[in-house]
Amino acid sequence: MILLLPMDPMKADTNTLNASHSHSGPTKPNKGFKRTLFRFLRGLLLAYILVIVLLVIFEPTLVYPGKDLTGGNWNPTHFVFEEVEFASADGTKIVAWFLPKQNATRTALICHGNGENVAQSSASMGHAIRELLNANVLVYDYRGFGKSEGSPHEKGILEDSEAALDWLNTKTGTNPEDVILIGHSIGGGPACFLAGKYGAKSLILQRTFTSLVSAAQHRYPLIPVSLLMRNRYSSKERIVNYTGPLFQSHGTADSLVPFELGEQLFKCCPSEHKVFFPLHGRGHLDPFPDEYWEALVEFVNEVDR
């Protein structure tokens, strides 16, 4: 037979005290967890700051990847062109290709994208515009692109664009308002700048943005790009000064410049004669379908009536 003896009160107090001590034991692991969490968050913050610093340092490379002279055919034989030079406002030498058209009835200036040069843009967009619109065409390289001198930055590129327009007007005997301005991707920035300042026969925008900052924010949603970027190209603030004809297109599957940015820019233009042409299922680098070219020619012909 097992006897159940009453517990000594002193031992009960001791056991209770020991139990309380045993429950307070995990405080050390809690401190270790907090220390580990603090180190992790500090490392995360340092990594975030490092990413921001790198983006600021390499902004020119990211915004203007450009192309070296090996890109494109610099001696094409399927179309006639003249390589010309002129100086920007600060004296920087700018190189352009002039694509003449016999008995041309129009004049066009092309502001190309940030990943191409005059050789590539002339062989595709320049040649197509010359033939379809029966136009004399000038395609120029921004400073730092192709054979143009200098390093690219927004202020300089806008000055390069003004110099290109002035050269084209002098060459063809036209005025700024007689020129069809074509801006592709980042080229929409200079095109909107020229249109807002000088006017245009027509403004043709392809896959461009309200501002470069807005496009960059989409690409880097966790970075305060609006506070950091030096190259801004705020086209939405410049296009409000343009009231002439506008033909704008954008791919619905564009992952680089979101479709909605194109729509927003279109709405900012006060023109009463404007058309927005969605490129269904097309991305930023996809070729233009035949329907696009047909609609563009119809629009330009309508402007001339």
C-alpha cells in the first residue's frame, strides 16, 4: 500500500519558485532572435541603399544604352541616304542621315529610341516613312549615340533635337510647323518637346510615356525614382502646348512602357484632331502590323486634305 503524504509547505514554495525560474529561461533565445532580426533588417536596409546608389550612378547607362557602330548596316544599298553633320547649341557634333525622296510632298524628322542608332532607325522606320508618306526624312543620333560626339543627357538631347529640326528646315526650305515629328519610345520626349515649342504638321508618337520617371517607377516600384532621376522627359507637361494633329500608338502587351501611360499622355494633348491606335497583343519591341501603317497613311492624308 502506497501512502500519499501531505506536501511540506516549505518544499511547495521552493518547487513553485523553481518552476517560475524554469519558465523564465527562454529569455536568452528571445534576445538572440531579436538580435538576428535586427541584423537581417540592417543588412536589408544597406542592400536597399546600395541599390539606390548604383541606380543613381548608372542612370545614364540605363537610360541611354545606345548602340556602338557595329549595330546596323552603315553602308546600306537598298535606299539612298546622305550622312550629314551639324552642331548642337553647345557645339557638340551631331551626325544624322538624310533620306531624300524625289518629288517629296512632305518632310519628316524621326527621334529614335534609346537602343538604336541612325543606321538601324533609317533602315526600318526612316525608309518606311519616306516611301509611305512620300517624304524627305531626317534621322539623327543623339549625342553619345552612333557617330555623334558627347555624352547623352536630357538637356543636351533636347538641344540636339532643335539643331536637327533647324538643319532639316534649312535643307528643305520648310518651317517647323511644316514638319511631321515622329517620336519612338524615349524619342517621344524630344518629339513632344519640339511639338510643344514649335508646332508640327503632325505629331506621331509610338510606344512612349507621360514621363520617363513614370516609366521607371513602373520598372522599379520600390525605388523613389521621382526624387532621384535627373533625366525626366516630362512629355505630359509639354504636349499640353500642342494643338495640332496627333497620331499615337501603343502596344497592349508592352511591359517596358505600360499601355496606360500611353493612354494618359494621349488624354493630356488638347488637340481636337487626334487618334489613338492600340496595338493589340504587341510588346515594346514587336514590329508594327500592316494595319498600323495603313491607319497612319490614312491619318496623314486626312491632315493634308
